[in-house]
Amino acid sequence: MDMTRKTASKVDVLIIGAGPAGLMAATWMARCGINARIIDKRGTKIFSGQADGLQCRTLEILDSFGFADRVWKESNHMLEICLWNPDSEGKLRRSDRIPDTIPGISRFQQVVLHQGRIESFFLDSLEEHSKIKVERGISPYTLAFDETKAEDPDEYPIEVVLQHLTDGQIEPKQTQATIDGAATSDGLFRSNIAADNDTDEVLSDAHENELTVINETVKAKYLIGCDGAHSWTRRQLGIKLEGEQTDFIWGVLDIIPITNFPDIRMRCAIHSSKSGSMMVIPRENKLVRLYIQITTTEIGSTVERGSINPKMILDSARKIMAPYKLDYEYCDWWTAYQIGQRVASNFSQYGRIFLAGDAVHTHSPKAGQGMNVSMQDTFNLGWKIAAVLNGTANRSILKTYETERRHVAQELIAFDHKFSRLFSGRPAKDIMDEEGISMEEFKDAFKKGNLFASGVSVNYGASIIVAKADDADDAEANGYEIQATQDINARVIGKEHLATNIKIGMRIPSFKVLNQSDARPWHFQELLKSDGHWRIVVFAGDISNGNQMFRIRTLSEGLEALVAKHALGTDSIIEVLMIHSAPRIQIELLDLPDIFHPWSERNGYDYSKVYVDDLSYHEGHGKAYEGFGVDKERGCLVLVRPDQYVSWIGELEDGGDVERFLGGVYG
Amino acid sequence: MDMTRKTASKVDVLIIGAGPAGLMAATWMARCGINARIIDKRGTKIFSGQADGLQCRTLEILDSFGFADRVWKESNHMLEICLWNPDSEGKLRRSDRIPDTIPGISRFQQVVLHQGRIESFFLDSLEEHSKIKVERGISPYTLAFDETKAEDPDEYPIEVVLQHLTDGQIEPKQTQATIDGAATSDGLFRSNIAADNDTDEVLSDAHENELTVINETVKAKYLIGCDGAHSWTRRQLGIKLEGEQTDFIWGVLDIIPITNFPDIRMRCAIHSSKSGSMMVIPRENKLVRLYIQITTTEIGSTVERGSINPKMILDSARKIMAPYKLDYEYCDWWTAYQIGQRVASNFSQYGRIFLAGDAVHTHSPKAGQGMNVSMQDTFNLGWKIAAVLNGTANRSILKTYETERRHVAQELIAFDHKFSRLFSGRPAKDIMDEEGISMEEFKDAFKKGNLFASGVSVNYGASIIVAKADDADDAEANGYEIQATQDINARVIGKEHLATNIKIGMRIPSFKVLNQSDARPWHFQELLKSDGHWRIVVFAGDISNGNQMFRIRTLSEGLEALVAKHALGTDSIIEVLMIHSAPRIQIELLDLPDIFHPWSERNGYDYSKVYVDDLSYHEGHGKAYEGFGVDKERGCLVLVRPDQYVSWIGELEDGGDVERFLGGVYG
């Protein structure tokens, strides 16, 4: 029965896919008040398996939306990595311990929590802040684009026909997993070893089983495809994933292990002498995820798809882990995958349709990057679309999505390529064993990889929204030809030497500062909520010095005008924050210029704008100026994007540069 | 219409009143699996006004139930107190700044959050952990007690007739509060200045308005009356509140202030030269609570009840705060009260009926103690009733509720008496002004009061559950005559010198320790969840030393037997935890005796029992042995009650004392 019914509607942003990338996009729309819909072909969110690793940077981002604390509380925290290798007699031994998160790079450490819980937190947050709801059991059917309307901000050049699969939840078939035959979840349906079970299959199943299908036509200004490795959206655009695949096959078991292996609650990389490698990822609720190598050659081996099952994976694990014992009563989920690294040739089309997450990069899961990089794709994209839709930002900022994120994807793929091969290879017996992998080299790669894996080292290139020097070749690609049209002779370039630990193009680091008005310590990043605001951070220096206070008064007049110029409704797109370095008790908030304590008729003064780098009563001294690398006497200005990345740094007298820079973005 | 219908049912614990004290009692029952009901005469929980201050100790307790983080996130944190006094020319000036929470006494600091939010967190927690729901619109009607059944554990000696007011929510009448006449909440109905609007009135209203009333008879083993200052339960028992009342009248405004007073976001004590005193309590959501003195004499002044309104209170505040300005657009709530300090002659009857919270102690609200001491009453009581009902603990432990908590109430009343009078008095003009209050004396009182007000200084006396030396006179009252009947010559007395910063009778302090198995830092108190377990904390010392490990092996045999002896279902009433001081990487968990890594068929080893005092990767060194004052080589044993209070301290060889001590409790 196919009760085709035509309905048509308009929406500013249509998001296809409600995994972490899609939910992150929807969350930005919710916080910026954008009219958006998010659909997913599946009937429910994920309840087990899939991704679990969360980087420091992801936690910082989730905190900017107000729910990192829920992750932090429920997750397993990963503190130490233990490396296990064969000794000179081939016996497995612990050779090294290294910290899992490099101390000092973030206020968070890497944690592990099931993807389904992360999705729940997003859903709760959407419900709290908007009327956007994930519409499930809806699959895209056709996509059309009217290129003549691409550059008109009021037009809806995208037309998507959606199919509503209304008869119940479309669930993947599951196979049995526990040793004793009790049913458990099975990830094969999403694995690259299993047959595709994506949109086409869902639709075909729906038709075969005579589920009711209703067609709906949606016109959209923007479309974000977050629909996974087999992305329907990507295929409609004819964009290819480029890269390679090996024959290394790995199995995954989520179990409560029964074992005498001493480090089962540590993240471990285990290289056996002959039986392949294994990674141990301890998780929440006593679970441990094991990544277990099944085939030990890069090319040429074949494993029958049907022969892969939890028993077979467990047997491989036992050989790798010997002489330690391994068993389980409870298995939560299992899957198998082949290692490959691929990245899409393009991340967007027409400046209207964007791809994110697994749709544009696939790789091995062991470094715990997938969910993180996927969410960070749409974290990068969401505020830009919102800024354009709110009628103020130049559409050219949308080009920076692809330049910024495709570069990250390529780095990810290169990292994973190297790391996977080092991990899948046989350990060298000795220094003369050239075919084997040097365990010293592996350890070094692991350590270096840790900084990359934390997510805090992402460094966006020069562009219309990143005011740093760059090769001229990159200029056009990065969208700053727009400035030339505004009769400005030179691009604005920030002065990085004024804040030696703040890097233009990177996320601003965080140190503790005290609120001037109530002495409460805050981690600076906690003040940078993801609500669409750009922030001008005034490092005011020692304002107990009259000359310095004079500089601040002068600056504040320009800032007043700039904030007013970029008004958005009763608000502004710019928030001004101050961190000064004078002793807290020598400064009175109300002695500072008005812009640092805005007034409202209903609420009186705003006490949330001025902070101080001083000793707290209970949490020590944040040493923020030292941490940021800013001169405590003279200070500086820093312009921070709505996603916490730094656009520009300058002197307190360089407010004109901020005005010129923002003029290029909000032309 | 009175559709009287008789139904009868049995319940183990009936709790009357669903304010903070009642909800805390219900939460214990939920966590210990006790069959309990909680009723409240009002139709809804509180949405504004009432209590707001939360001490450090209260946060520690809420954390033991798993939701202090919600309070911490939403609340306003109180860091600094500013004292404002007239200078020699009578002009108001800031004379002092003191920390609001004494640094180092707790991992939490005092915070402020509206009582209604606290109640919400309790309700969410009840829903998550049990089927106990607050039954609203239900009022007690008669209470009968069968004394012949008092000591029989299987009997239900209490019979209460309940009246169900089924027609909608019984809401208090409200008056208008904003200057411009917009309606707002008004706390007068609960104030001691307003007419009683308690159970009698609710019932009378219900009858007058022809609300349907259904009678229900409930038989209970235990009854907890948490029904407020006008406690119906207390009146049924004929127990009186003893104490006195002054004529000082204070007004309370919860407003978003519009003011140029510099410290409006600090907790402030303001003494004007002639116009009385005022306290500023900054709160969440830009609100500030102001306690404002209206009458300035202790006896003899009269203010017409009807003349008290927000405008009049605001006028008083303006006089006190002059020359600073004060105004508001938004008022959330207001009330007025007379200062008095009263405490009940008894806290319990028959060892079956208990009173807690405002039902047994009333005082001025300014020190932010009421909600805290009330919750701590039932935090003390709940686990004891649960332990008796679960069939293992001796009923005599229930006597310790009154001895432990009435002493705290008396201290509270003495503190409040002194503090209130210092605060309500006129500041001395100079050293010769003997009628005036010395501002130095006030500051000293404030500082000393801060330790008391934190809640961490509570020190329970010797009893059947506190193994410390005490006057013989106290013995019977405190319930340890029971030991004599067991042919034990002497009471067990702990050896406090073995842990110089752990005090028998006080809550165990907290320092960071690392989990042996995954290196994760935990604040020690986080491990002491409120789930009814006693904890034997084995400070194992330096177990990298063979002799010390020998002591631990010897101890562990005795502990195995002790834990098995006190089995409760498949669990035990005792949990054994270890904190050792050897370097973490020199110790392997599985080399320790079995009791430190209990085994289960389904889950394998338990990795949550052994901790180490060592350097963490990201959070420094907890220096726990130093903090607890325990010898790093030799260690000691500490027995902790289910409510985190310390029962006993001894040598690693003194396990026999623990057995004897617990034998007295669980006879």
C-alpha cells in the first residue's frame, strides 16, 4: 500500500541524519533561533555499540552548550595508556605507561561513553531550548537544486521529497552474540563488512513489507547531510569518497570481561608476538570495549563474512592476550570492520548543501576520533549558517566550512593511516627485524597522536574569519576576496606576539579567572557559551594604574559604537568581556566604563562581564595572564569567534582593526 | 459533601510533610528499599521564596545521593562576605571582607538556590530509584499509638487517619507585592507574623469550600513528622517548642535589585548607624534576597500586621542602604518574620514516632541554617530506621537520633540567638558606647559562626554507634546499655591518635585518592554513597613493604569473616575499602587479598575497592594520608557509619574491636 500524498512546506535548514553530527547542527539552530528540521530514517536512537570516545575538545564544546557535566559524570575517564608487548622471549609484558590526555592541554580529559547517551543529552538540550524535534522514520527520496536561486538569500533553492515510513520503527536485523546464545546487539549492519543497510534498504524493506509511505516535499534554504558513511545526500551530489582500504579485519566486542589481565581498566595497546594486536578501552558500567585483530596481513587474506561471530572474535582475543585469561557472561554489542581511510572530494555544493561526519570521512575507530570529528564538523558549520540566516553575515563565510574541515579530515586520515598500520603490524623481534614494527616507533606515534587525538591542536587557516598571514594562493579559496571589494588595501592581520599562548585559528585556551563582582572562579571557556555571539575579550592589564585605565576608557568609546553597529534585535552579535590583572579588591565594577556593566531597566547592572586574574579563596590562582601569555601591565584585545576559535589579536588601540575585520564578515 | 470512605493499609514508614526534611527521609527509604509513603497537605511543591542557603555539609550529603552537581550548577556560589558599617562620621563604608566558606573545610562551598529546586532534585531522585511518590493534597487527621506493640518489630503500633483533599490543589492565598501592583508570591502565609495557615486551616478551607474529603486509615511501623513549625504531629504528641521570641521584626524581599550599591553580588551584613541592619544574599537568576530590619527594639515595639508590605520593607531598606540607591522592577517573593529561637523538648516518642526539621527547631533565617539542619535531621534518622527495618540493627540505635540531633538544634539556637542580637543591635558609636554593638565583636562572631554554619563541625557524642569516651551519665541516654547485656566488660573505644584529622563522631573529611586500577582521581567522600553500607576503610599504609603487606593479609582474613557475618541478602551491610600509600605502579590489584577485589560470576573482579594516595596526571597530589593525619607506613582502620560519620578508629590488628562494636549495634 503506497498512500502517496503531496504536501509542501518550507524550512530554513533541513538536516538529514540524527546521529551526533546532525544533532550538533540542530543544537546550533536551536540556540540561534533558526527554523530547522532534522529527520532520521531509523525509528529510534542507538542503544548500544557504535562510537564511544570523547576528546577533550568535544567536552569543551558540549560544555559550551551546557551538558558536558552529564557526560563527565556518566562516562569512564581515561587517564593512563598501558603498552603491552612481547619481551625478548616473546612473553607479553607491560612495557610503558603514558598519560592518556596530555596534562595541561584542556580542563577536561578524554572519556568514554556510549554514543546513545550523548545523543540523549542532545535531545534533552533541544527540547529545553527549542521546538526542534528529531522526526524519525523519515527518509529522503529525491533532491533537486535550482542554481538560479543559489545566491538569493530569500530563496529556497533546495527541494527534497521525503518519505514517511509511518508503520512503526524500522529496526535493523540483529544476530545473536553471547557465547551461550543469548541475544545481543550486533553492529554488523552498520559495518563496512556487512552489506549496506542504509537508506535504499530501509525504503526497499518498507515497500516490501507494505509499510505505509507518505511523500512530503520540503523546500529549504540550506541542507546538511549527516547521513553516515553510505550518505544518500553525498550520492545525490555525486561526490566520491577517495582513499584506500586494507584487508586487515578487526573485530569489536563490548563485554563485561572476566579476566586476570591486570590492566583491563586501563586503555591498553597489546601487540602479541604472532597473533596480532588488540586495544582495550574500558567503558562505563563495567563494560570494556575490545578491538581485536582477526587477520594479520594487509592484503590478500580473506575471511568469510559469515564466519565472523563473537565466539570467533573472542578466540582471537584469547590468543593475543595469552597467557592471561579472558571470558565473559555479558556481551552488550559486537561488530567487525575492515580498515580503510577515505575522505570526500568536496564537503559542500552551491554554498547551500553541506556534508558532515561519516558522510565525508571514514577511518578506523580505534583512536576514538569518529564521533568527535563528526560533531566538530557541524560545530564549525552551524553558527555560520545561523549567522547568514539571521541576515547579518556575508554568505562567503560558508566557504570556510570546507576549507577548515576538509583539512582536519585529511589530517585525521593521515594520522589514522599511520597509526593503524603501526598497530596492525607484527612487532619487530629485534632491531634487525625490518619487517616488524618497532615498539619504540609505535610508542612515539602514540604519544604524538595523543595531541592530535585531543582535538585541541586543530588550527584553521587564514580566511575571512581568521586574521592571520597565509599563502596568497589560499586567499581565494578561503573566501577573503570579499575584502578587496570593500576598498580595503590590506587584510587585517592579528598580532600574535601580544598573547603568546593564544594562537589565531586555534580555540582559545582556558584558565581560571574570578568574577569581579562576586569573586567566583570560572574557567574562562565557561563564559564562552555557544549562543552565536562573537566575543571581544579585553585583556585590560593593570587597571589600578591610571595610564592603563585611560587606555581602557578610550577603547570603550569605540567598543560602544561597534557593539551598537552590530546590533541584532535588542542584543548585538558582539559580547564584550574584560579580564584585568589589577588586585580584585582595588577595583570597583561601577568605576569602569558603562560597556563593562551594561544597564537594563528591569535587571539593573549586568555583573557578568568583568573578570580578574587573582587568587581565589578555594581554588588557587588561575594565573590566567601567564597562561594566555599576555603582558600583565599592558594587556591586549582578542576577538573570538562564536565557536571559541580565535580570529584576531591586537593592541588596546587596535579596535579599528576589529571594526574593519568584522565589516568584512558582516558586510 | 463529605464522602467518608474507610480504607486501611499498612506501610513501614509514613512520612508527613514533603519539604526538604521529609524528602530527605523518603530518599533514604528509596535507597534502602524500604516500604514508605510520604504525604503533603499542599497541592504543589514550592515555586518561590522560603529557604535558599545550602551549607558545605549539605552539599556533601546531596552528593552522597548523587545530585549535588545539579545544585552546584544552578546555584549562586557564595565566596566572600562584605561587612558594611558606619564610619566615624556615620557614613556607610565597607569595613571588611571575609571568606564565606572557610578555605579547606570541605570540597564544596556554601551556595544559594531556591528551596523549590532542591525539592525538584529530590523528587527526580525518588523517581529514579524507587516507586515512592509524594502524595499531595493529603492531610493527617488523627493519630493513635498502641504502646503494647511498641517493641515488637513485626507490629504496626501507629494508626493514622488521613484525609484526601481530592478536588484540586490547595493553594495558599497570596497578596500583591510589586511596587506597580503586579502579583507576586507572598510568604506571609508561612510566616510567624501571619495567622497560622497549617493543617487545621487547610482542612477547614477544604470543608468550607466543599472539597471532597476521603478518609483513609494507615497503620505504620514508624512515623516521621516533618510537618513544619506548626507541626500537626508534634501537637498530637503534646511536645512543646521551648524558647523565646523578640519583637525585632524583619522583612524579606526576593528581588532583582536596581542599585548602585557596589557589593550587591556579595553576601553583605550592613549595619546602618540609626536605621537598623540588613543582610544581602545574592541568588541565582540575578535575584538577590534582602533581609531588612523593620523594628529596631528588642521588646515593646509593635508593627501592625496589615501595614507590612513590599513597599514598606523597601523603604526600610533604602534608609539602611543610604546613600546608595535601591529599587526593583521584579519581585519574586516577600515575607516578614519576628525573631525567635525555639527547640522542642523531645524529638521522638516510643522509639517509633520522630519529629524533624522546623517541627523541632525554629530560629531566624539569616544564617541560612534552617533547610540544612532540617535535612540533616532526617539524614541522621533515615538510615537508622532503614537498618532496623531491614531486620539487622538493634532498635536501640534509634535513641541516638534524639541525642545526636537535639544537641545540634540546641547549638543552632544558641548560635542564632547570639548572632541575631548582634545583627539587630545598633552599632556602637565608639568604644565608650556600651549600648551599641561592637563591630569587631560582630566580625568575630561572624567568623566563628562560619565554621558552625558550614555544618562540618557537627560532633556527635559517645553512643552505641560512636565509639569514643564520654561521661558515664550519657551512656544510658545514648543507648549503649545494650552492650552490658552482651557480657562485654568494656565499651569499645576508638584510638583517635591514629588518624589525627579524623574525629570520632564527626563526618570523615575528604581528600583526593586515585583508583588503583584506572588511576582516576576521586574525592574520597564520593566513594561513600548513601546506600546503607557501613564502611571499613583500611588505611593500608605502604604495602610495597613486605611486613606491612603481611599485616594486611592477616587483617583480610578477619574482614572476610566479618563481612560474611553481616550479610544482607547477596550483599553485606559492610563495604571494605582500601587506601594505601605505596606508589601506584608498584602495586597490582590482583596481588592483594580477595576481599579487596571481590569476584562475581557475571562481572568478574570488582575494581572499585582499592585506592592510592599518589600523584594524579591532571589534578595534582591529594596528599590524603597527610590530610587524614594517618601514618604513611603503618596506616590504621576506620569504621564509617552509613551517614559518613566516624564510629571508630583502630590499628590494623584491631579488627576484633570492629566485630565487637558492630555486634553491639547488630545484636
